[in-house]
Amino acid sequence: MKIDDLYWHDGNLIDVHQKYNKQGDATILLIVALYKNVQSKKRTFYKIKCITSNKTKIFLNNKELKDNFTAGNIDKGYLKNNTLNIYLFGGIIKIKSNKFKVSKVHS
């Protein structure tokens, strides 16, 4: 699965983690709940792993994210020039990375 295959609108940001390996390379891990398409009734959880991230910008207004959680706090998301851009109702996430891996989170 690719980032371009995801339907972002009205999804939810669930979790954001950043970790470093022994060489100091950063990996950003996002958990998001997204609809499959505009007609879907239920969100599916996805893990997005941004491997060897070399630039990260995260601004989150937690009150706004919480206020928009039921309706969905994600406006849109897309990948351009190796940068994942996620526009939130309550923030923005931009992650420049060499590699992105998307997988479903099984419950």
C-alpha cells in the first residue's frame, strides 16, 4: 500500500512517535484512522513509518484536534517531493523522508 492510495479527509490522527537508531537516524511513526473512501462508514487504522526522516515539522493544537475528533481531525494528506504533508483541523505535519511504509493495523 502507498501513501497516495490513502483517503485522508475526515480521518483521525491517533499517535505520533519519533525514535533514533544508533547512527542517529530518525524514524517517525504515525498511527491514523482513515476511511477507505468517501462512502465508507468505518475507519481503518494504518501505521505510516517514515524511515530515515531528515526533516520534520509538527504543530498540533491538542484542543482543536480533540474538538474535531468525532468528525475527523484530518483535512487532507499527500506526498510531494519525498515530503508527507498532513493538514489537520488543529495543526500540520510535514515529514521529509527517504522511505515511507504503510501498513494496516490489525485489531
